[in-house]
Amino acid sequence: MKDDNFLKENNAKHMWHPMAHPGGQQDNPPAIITGAQGVKITDIDGHETIDAVGGLWNVNLGYSCDPVKEAISNQLNQLPYYSTFAGTSNDAAIELSYMLREFFQPEGMGRAFFTSGGSDSVETSLRLARQYHKIRGETQRTKFLSLKKGYHGTHFGGASVNGNNRFRTAYEPLLPGCRHLPAPYAYRNPFNESDPAKLTQLILQAAEDEIAFQGPNTIAAFIMEPILGAGGIMVPHETFMPGMREICSRHGILMIADEVITAFGRTGDWSGSRHWGVQPDMMCTAKAITNGYYPFGACMIAESMTEVFEKAGPEGSIGHGYTYSGHPVGAAAAVACLKETQRLDVRVNAAARGTQMFEGVQRLKEKHSVIGDVRGGHGLMTAIEFVSDRESKKQMAPDFGAKVAKVAYENGAMLRVSGANILLSPGLVISEAEVDTILNAVDAGITAAG
Ligand code: PMP
């Protein structure tokens, strides 16, 4: 590896960073992370912090998960690559598809279509939704419904159903026929309704209206995150996802659960859909499927959809797939990861530490008037939203969050800033003391920034 001076001098000079301004990185260079242990990361200056971001909500088992590392290494020696396009397969992908079907049995999932990450899984689900209807002769079902504030990755399909302009405007025109319903965001919504149950009824009604307006038989699928993640951790009321499920079923619209963040324990359950007691028609997964150690994902397809494809004529053939679909190393990582995830039953700690974090942040809200809203309480997903004035709910400029994060980093926690929000999503194996360190660092950050 090059020496530290070389790395610092060349930091951000020859690389454009995702989700960052390419002109702003050199004056404010990114932290160079050089190592990690447990749920902690170390930067190039030897400064160690707890990773309150959990990689990017994906390193659920922490950075020291030896069984996954060994599985990757063994697989590299046995078979580093072969494709799973028609005609060939590999042992790791076969084992993983078997395990995932078992794992997602309560959600009714029957098949896995492997991908290289979350955006790929979303793209796969949107394409398969259209194809499903075409096979059945409902060729006019091409439109998609989604939620404002939702995040579904960065391919054109995903960007089209994304509910945040930041990921859309510069890349328009996007896919036609994508409609966005209001987000289940009780703190701010067009109805001025702060009661989550009542807000749910209003959004469900808005969904009915939009479906009637578009024509129910023109809509292919509705996609949602069971708990909205990157958009600011919005936890829908328990009646929301079941309500949308019922509406979708009644109108022949497929329901896609984007579980890229919520699957594999983060919500305190094995999936967000299970958390809300819903069986979707497809589930997009990625991230924690390999604990972040290898780029990989799976679009799970419900048992109820499989016959339509498998018994179809040539129109059932899937004209979609990635060079790395079913990559043997990724699949081996995922097999090991799933075993470890179940062995440790990480849901339990995610739920307990999630409650601790949520309660801790609520206490910070009593102390700091710049905290307008806190969201979470379902596993290790907690958001803090900053306002300059609680009465008017005027949002703080993003540089406030950046100041909080800077001081928090000095005090031992790497935070993620998203607009006026701070999003906390550490690894699911985090300890009670480590959650306290995060809370103290956030407290110090807000005190210094305020
Ligand atoms: N869907 C959701 C819900 C996500 O949170 C993300 C990533 N944050 C994606 C899709 C896209 O995943 P990836 O970045 O792996 O393409």
C-alpha cells in the first residue's frame, strides 16, 4: 500500500465520490478509513470511532466476522467466478437459493434472482413486475406507484420510483408512468395530520384516488420500504403496509417490498414485511445479505408468482440478468452470513439496542430544542431531525448536521448526515456501552453546533 502522505495528497483528486459534489471534496477531504474491528473503524491518523452508520446500513455483523471472511477466501480458491446465465450454475448459489427460500418462508417467497446490489434488486423487481403482467395478457399494466421520501437506488427504474428530488431532477426524464403517494411522515405531511393512524387512512385514500385516476388495470406494482430508510427513517403506522397490501391485492397490483435495508434483522425482525405481518409479491434485498463484505443482492419472488413464469411459453423467458448474478464468492459470503445471522439471532440485540438508542435520543430531544423530531423505535434505525424553531418546524440547513457530525466524530462516533437529519444505523452486534458512546457523541456534537 502507498504511504500515508501519498494517500492524503491524492485523496479525492482522481476519484469522484458517490452522493458528493466532485468540486467540494478537495477542500473538505473525506476521512480515509484504513481499518475496522467489531463495530469500530479507524482512520488514517489512527483515530478510532464507533461506526454509527454500520457501513451503509449493511455491516450488520460488524467488521470482524471471521466465518464470512473464511467463506470468501475458500470460495476464491475453489471457484472465483462463473456465471449463472442459462446453462451453468455453482454450488454456493444453489445452496443460497435453498436457504433464502427457507428463511423467507413466512413471507411466502419461492425463488431468488441474484443481483450485485440493491439498485439491481429494485430494477429486477420492476422488470419482473411488468413481465409478469405481460405473460398474463395484462399488457397495459406498466405503471408504478411508490412513496415520496422513498429511496430505491440509482438505476433509472429505481430513480423513477424514488421519492426525493435530489436523486431525480438532474437525471430527468425518468421512466414514464411513475406516481408518488404522500410519505407516512407524521411530523410533516400535506394533510397536517400528526396522528400516524389517521395519517395512514388519508394516504390509503390518496392511493385509492390515484389508482382510480390512473386506471387500476394500468398499474404494474407498488414499491415501498417497510421502514423508509435513506429518506429519513420514517416508520409507518402498523396499519400502513397491511392497508397498502389489501389495496394492491384488490386491484391486481403487485406489492414490492424494498427490504435492502430492513431484511436480515435490522428492524428487530427478520424482515420489515414480517415486522408488519405482510406477504409482498417480491422482496428486494442486498446490503446485509453479505454483511457488506461482497457486493451482492437478491430479488425474492413470491411462490404465488412462480407458476406464471415457469409454466409460460417463450414470453416467460427472463431477458434480464447481471454478469455477477449468483457470483460464487458473493453467494458463499451470503451463505456464511445467513448462518451467522441466525446463529447469533441478531434480531434480539437489534431490538434491545434499538430501544436503548431511541429512548436515548428522545432524552436528547428534551435537552436540545434544535431537535424537532426523532424517529425509530423498531430496531437499529433512528433519525434525529433538526429545526431552527420548533413552532414553525423550519429545518436547519444541512451544514448544521455536518457540524454535529464533525464534533461527534472527535468524540468517538461516525454519524451519517442526510439533509437536516442524522441517521443512526450501527451494526446489529453493537453493545450497550457502545450505544451509550454514540449517544454521548451526538450530545456533544449538538451542544457544540448549537
Ligand atoms: N433500496 C434501498 C431501500 C436502499 O436503502 C438502497 C441503498 N441505500 C438501495 C435500494 C440501493 O442499493 P445499492 O446502493 O446497493 O445499489
